[in-house]
Amino acid sequence: MIDAKKIIAMVEAIAKKIESEKDFLTQLDNEIGDGDHGINLARGFKSVEEKLPGLEDKDIGAILKGVGTQLVSTVGGASGPLYGTAFMKAGNACKGKTELTDADFASALEAAIGGIKMRGKAEEGEKTMLDALCPACRALKEGLDSGKELKEALAAAVDAAAKGMEHTKTIIATKGRASYLGERSIGHQDPGATSSLYMLQAMLDCL
Ligand code: ADP
Ligand code: MG
């Protein structure tokens, strides 16, 4: 069972992880984009951290929605609206809830991914954050369905996200700035898939 306090701890852990990997994310975005991914996300999550105390007494839906709104308004580029929508959709899926079952947690991740697909008009296989998140969500659900504890299932999800992130090195970007490079995007790791892996890792570290 995950309560609102745990959700806040997860968001804080994500903010710390993004801050500590800021330079690497920016370096990846320098190779196939405009070099702002780490800087943008770190700025956004810093402002989220500042907003968290005001969200502490809210339900999980409202907390996640607040995080999403803050990201949309503070992170520039493609990833702000994408991650912002993800958190807002996860918030919708958890509306009014003060505790999440393992299945609720998986549904929230699924809703977040649905938001990214809708907002980015993207699917798995286009060298984006979805290439880490979609396999992760599948692994999470498979793990829970086969009777694993959330921690174990999320660990499997992190492994799947890491593989998905590695796979982005081998494919051509067809969405976002990296798509301007066409074939030259091959060989480079997608920054968004990398930040998504970090977020999942941070969540796992809280369990
Ligand atoms: P920008 O490209 O506008 O500078 P960022 O650098 O913050 O934005 O984020 C780039 C990341 O966003 C990419 O690495 C990719 O994972 C993700 N991305 C870009 N466009 C899309 C899209 N249409 N759908 C899903 N993810 C996308
Ligand atoms: Mg960029």
C-alpha cells in the first residue's frame, strides 16, 4: 500500500535524481537535440520541490496533479508538457485516493504513459521516453500479475526500462528534435528515455 507521504517521497527522490544527473542528461541532449533536457527538468523539479509542502495534506490525485501543473508551467521544450501531462493523467487515475494498491500504482503509470502518447502523438519505437516507459509498465504489470510484491515488480520494470533505454541507441528518432537528424540519430541514447529510467529508479529506491 502506498500512501500520500510515500508519493511525496517518490517525487522528492525523482527531483534529487534529476538534479544529480542534470549534466549527463544535458550532454545526451547536446548530441541529438538542443542540450537543454537536464537543465530544463532540473529547474522544473526544483520548483516542484518548493511546491510540495503545500501539497502534503492533499490526496494522491491532487498531489500528482499539482506536480504535473508545476512541470508544465516551468519546464520548457517538449519534455515539460509531456512529463507534466504524464503526472496530471496519473493524478486523474488516483483521484480522491489517499492510498494506492499495487494495481492502482500500475494503473497510474499506465495513465501517465497514455498521456505522453496522446500529447506527443508518439508510440513506442520512435526513440523517445516511451521506449523506456512502455516496457517498464509491461514488466510491472506482468510482475504483479504473477504475484510479485510491488518492490520486486518495480525492480523488473526498472530493468526493462534500462533495456529500452539501451535500445534507443539502435533506432532512428522519428519524433522531437532528434528526428531532424534522421539516420544520424542512430548510436545516440535518447535523453528522455534516460530521464524516464531515472524517475523509475528513484521511485524504486523509495520502496
Ligand atoms: P526539446 O526537444 O524540446 O528540447 P527536451 O530536450 O526537454 O525537449 O526533451 C527531449 C526528449 O523529449 C526526447 O529525448 C524524447 O525522449 C522526448 N520527446 C520529444 N518529442 C516527443 C514526442 N512527440 N513524444 C514523446 N516524447 C518526445
Ligand atoms: Mg532539448
